[in-house]
Amino acid sequence: MGVAYLPNAKLRVAAYSDAATYEARKFRDLENASNFALSFSEEEKVLADYRSGTGGTDASVKRISAMSATIDLRHATVENLALALWGTTAVLNTTPLVDEAGYKINAGYFVPTKRIIDTGASVTVKKGATTVLAADYTVSAGGILIANTITTGGVANGDSITISYTPKAGGDVQSLLSSAPQVSVHVEGINQVDGKYFVGKLWKCKIGVAQNLPFISDDFATITISLTVEKDETIVTAGVSQYAQLQFNS
């Protein structure tokens, strides 16, 4: 006799490679995800019964037109964002940036820095050899806000300035740099009703770009991405699906 099904699971993905087996790929954790669901689309061809005055169907054929999935990511890690935004990642160090150029000073306006500022460390703003008074700007993580009146002698609106600061450690995400990523998906779940495990393996999937990426919200953010499950022709074992495999312990 079966039991009710109330699942939760850990999701892991690896870059798809036809040069490596599924088991040999490097799977990483997507961390907390509140939804993962497979869905199927079908198309049907119907031949009407033209011999009957009341109509009806003489024959029909149903075919699967698509197998897809959606994932709701709840942790906005650098790696998850890069996956959802078809991008790349890079590690950002804390090496102090000295006299970083490319900035201009204008009273009452904000100057965004190239990196996130460690606001606990010192920040120095200069015009050439002249140090801009600390009273003329306020430091925040994203840059400096220039005061409504510039009091430093010899410094005027539109002047080029340099900024020296210590950046925060972190990660960089460059978005929309590549075509849709191809990944393999591993699902390790448990039915909360009876405590039994299940494992799902999707051999080859193409990631859709994130449907949303909140920056202001009254609730915990959800990053929803879609996947199209594609045929993996490297799977050649008789009786094994080229799309997905599900296992349940008894």
C-alpha cells in the first residue's frame, strides 16, 4: 500500500559535459530551494470519425512535446546568481586601492566607486595632491556622497578626483555574458510522511534566465528559474531513459 507524498529535497547542479559521465561531473549545492517541480507538455493528433453522423474519434496519437522544470532559489549566492543570469563569477580581494581614478566631484551628488567600500577602514579623496576635507563627503558601502557645499580650497564642481579605500572581500557576478547554461541536476529527497528517500537525476538541462531578481522586497526573495530537459544521447544503456531517472527506496 502506498502512502501520501510530502517531499523536500537537496538540489545540486553540475556543468553538463558529454566527455564525462554523470557521476564524474562536479556537483555543487544550490542551497535552500522552496520549489522544484517537473512538468510535461503534450501534443495530440486526432482523426475524426467521418463515418458517423454523431462524430467521435477514429484514432489519436499523443506525444510529449516538452519536459521542463522550475526551481525557486532562496539563497542569492554568487554562484546561484551567475547561473540564473547566464553570467560569470570572480573572487574579489581586499587589496587596498590607492588613488583610484575615473571620478569627478560635484556638490550634492553621489560618486559610485568601482568596488564595495570597507567603511571601517580609512578613505581618502584627492584632487591631484590636494586632499579633500572629510567634511565634504560621506562614505557608504557603494561610494561617497558629496556635501551640498564643497569647502576644500582649490576644489570645484566637475574636478577630477581620486579615491583611496579598502574594498570588501566578496564575489563579482557579470550577467548575460553567455548563452543558456547546460547543466545536470541531482535531486536527493525524502518523503516526510514515511521518511523514505528518493533520488532524481536529470542528465541534461538548459537553464532559462531568472524570471525575477528582487532588490527591494517586504519578504524573503525568491529567484525563479526554469529548465528545459533535453535528450542526452550519451546515455546508451538499454532500458535507461535519455532524459531522467527516478529512484525510490522501499
